[in-house]
Amino acid sequence: MAPLLISTTQLPDAVAGAAYATALGASGGTTPYLWSLRNGALPPGLTLDGVTGIVSGTPSAVGSYAFSVDVRDTSSPQQTATAGLRIIVSAPLVVSTTSLPNAIIGVAYHVDLVAGGGLAPYTWSVVGGALPPGLTLRAGGFIDGTATVVGSFAFSVRVTDGSSPSQSASASLSITVTPPLSIRTMTLPEGTVSVAYSAQLDAIGGNLPYTWSLRMGSLPPGLTLGASTGIIGGTPTTPGTYDFAVRVTDSSNPRENANRMLSIVVTPSGPTITTASLPGGVTGTLYGSSLSASGGSTPYAWAIAAGTLPAGLSLDPVTGAISGTPSAVGTFTFTVRVTDAAMDTATRTFSIVIAAPLVITTMSLPDGVARDPYAATLTASGGILAYAWSITSGALPAGLTLNAATGGINGIPTTPGVYTFTVRVQDAASPRQSATLALSITVGDRLRITTNNIPNARLGQTYATALNASGGDGALTWSIVAGGLPPGVTLDAVTGIISGTPGGGGNYPFTVSVTDSGTPQQQTQAQFTLRVR
């Protein structure tokens, strides 16, 4: 019988988190064999099957695990063999590099690809797409060379590790190849003293971001160069021609630089009309306003370049004052021109609105009746809409209010009396016009018939009784509006006295109406029955 031997001398590597299975082998002795772990430990997650000799499972921890196994046969006497083994568990292999720096035409390029997990050494290759012409991926994991073509080049790389069996991982990457760094700005715009200036320097090629600096010379006083933006900005203060050199530096490693000579011409500033708008005016009222300017060389000369001033107004060519008494209503649009001592000019268009004088056209207000709805509207003319109304003295009758926008007086007056007050209206002109007027509202008591019933009459005998009323305003007028009095009896329209000698017996129902002479007029009615016996 041949002696019992363990024929397995080496076990394949494992990957954490990946299923693992391998069988231990033996020879000699008498089968079947029985396997067991003698000392040491398998990687966490793996077990040894004592019957089959298969090591399997999913390892959960990275590391190198050494252990020894025993195998026993079924001969008599029984034979035993022992062997020391090792399983290396590595992390899953991944490509750690996610992006690559740009390359520049004609500039040497070198970048290392990085992988993680697995077991070194790593071997790299391109498995899809293509690197930029002039660049090569070395098996050791670095890309080098000198790019020759501008563009964006996408490709896939694969890395294989040194484990047994080997792992591999892939990633998609790209390299953008740019032209050499250069400044494209050839000239810069002129500037003007006291006028805000801004110009953008422009570069191409190299790797962003760029850093800008002044290499020699100087910018015009008042201007600065933004290091990160490449913007020359500010407000120049001194006229002249300023020559300087700018430098742009990219973010390559090593960095690239480009330089260019430039110049900025700063010219003196001409005049500027600083008046933004002119106030309105009123016909027949003295008007005065002045135009103003800045910059250029004094003295200034003013003139109307287009359009006309309102009739009655004139422009002083030396002071820029517009004055006079306007005589016509309307909106007058015109353009003024200012000329400085150097004969530089500036123009601006203005409008002056001339309105008629503002007046309140409401001369009086209607009377009201206590506890009855009241409505009246104040009116005005002239000025510039919209109007704004207010009470400046006195007070409206209790229960009434004034609408500031419409001039409406509305409500329900609660207390009889005579109420005197002053109203003011303002227009929307600049400056505002205003007008005031004293007005009054008389609130009368409600008209009512106070007689509740009348005495009976006797046939053929003289009869007289008076109807009475209270409230209302002014003289009263009485009338019968339904039914009728007995023959021989009449109602006096002025006194309200019913009198006469009734010529027929019976009951005589009738309705009387009484009307006052106020404005608005009140009217009320009552029903009576005159019995003649």
C-alpha cells in the first residue's frame, strides 16, 4: 500500500466578497479520506468540508491566512498526512483614476493611472477607443508621450492584477488635447476719463484655470487687471496712451506662460448733461428750472437742438436756465445741446408738461336727511390727473366719508345740522398744484306726519281740524293722493287744515301727502278716515 500524501501544495487566491471554492487533493492510503483543520484558521467566511476536502464560501476580510490541514485514510492501521497551506484574500480590483488632465500640443505629457484592491503587480492595457496620437499607455500604468492632434479622445483601459487567478477591472476615460497657450486679444478699446471701463482679455490653449498678471508697463490710472477673470476694469482718471505687457499662466504641470504687448488710449471726457427731468408748469404762473452738466471744459453753451419749449418759456444759453410764464396747455418735447469750451457736445431730450390752473368746480353740495343714504361727488378741472382729495378744516356730517381718489362723499348722516368744512384737491404735477374751497352740507330731520287721527264731523255743522308734521326743510305742501273728503270739506295745501260743512254722512277714508321744499325734497304720507254722523 502506498503511503498517504497530501498532493495540494498551493491554494488559489480569493477576493473579498466573491464566492470561492477549491478542492484539497491527496494520494495513497485507502479511500475514502477524512479532512480536518489542524491549526491556524481559514479566512472568515470559508469552511473546509471534512468529507470532500473542498474549501468554499465567501471570504469577508482581506489578508493572508496560513493554516495546516490533516487527511486520514480508512486503512488499518490508519494513516495520517499533514500539510501547511495559505490563502491570500485581496480586495476587489478597481480603477481609482476617474479623470485625466488635458494634454497640450507639442508639450511632453505624463500621468500615472491608479488602481486599488487586488494584488500587485498591475498590468494595464487599452481595450477600447484610442489615446490621442503621440500618447501611449505603458503596461506599468502610466500614459506618456507628446500629443500631436487637437481634440477630445475617449478610450477604455483595463488593469489586471497579480493574484492567482488574476482579477481585472475596466474604466472609461478621456483626454482633451488643446493648442499651446496663447493670448488671442490683439487690441483693447479706448477709454474716457471719468467713464467706467471694462475689457475682457482672452486666451486659448493650455489647461484651465488661467492666471493673469501685468508683466511690464502700467495700466491707465484707475484701472486694474483681475488675476482670475482677465478683466481690465475701473474708471480711468488721466488721459494718455498707456503701453503694457500682460502674461497669462495656465494650470499645466509644468505651467505654461504666454505674453502680449497691448495699449489703452484714454481720451478726455466731454460734457454730460446731468439733469434727469424737468418739472411741469401751469399756464399763467411763473416757471423756473435750470439745466446742469458735468465734465468737459467750462464754460458751457446751451441751445435747443430739436423741438420747441412751451410757449412763453426761453432757455438762457449761458446759465442753462429755463424760465418764463407758459401760455399754452400741453406736453412739449425738445432736445437740448450743451457745448463745452473744447467744442465737445452732449444732448438730452426732455419733456415739460404745462397744465391749466387747478380749480374746484363744485360750487355747492346737496342737503341730506338724517338716516337716509347720501351721495355727492366733488369735481375739479385743470392740473394733471390723478387728483387727491382731503378735508383741511371743519368736518363732514357724522356718518359721511370723503373718498380721496374719487372725491365722492358717501354714507348715511346720523345727526341733523349744518356742517361747514374746507376741501382741498391736489393734482399729480411736479410740483403739485392744489386748490381749496369752503362748502357746507345741511342735514335735515326726516319729514313725518305727527297727527295720528282726526275728530269726527257732524252732518251740516261747521268742521275744522289741522294736520301737523315735523322735520323736513322749508315750507310744506299738503295734498290728498287717494280717497276723498266728504262733500263740502277741503284740505288747505299750505296750512294742512281740513275744514268746511260736510254735506253727506258716512265714513270717508283718504290718504294725505306732505312734501317739503328742501333739496333733496322729502315726501311722506298718512291714512285717515273722517266719520260724518
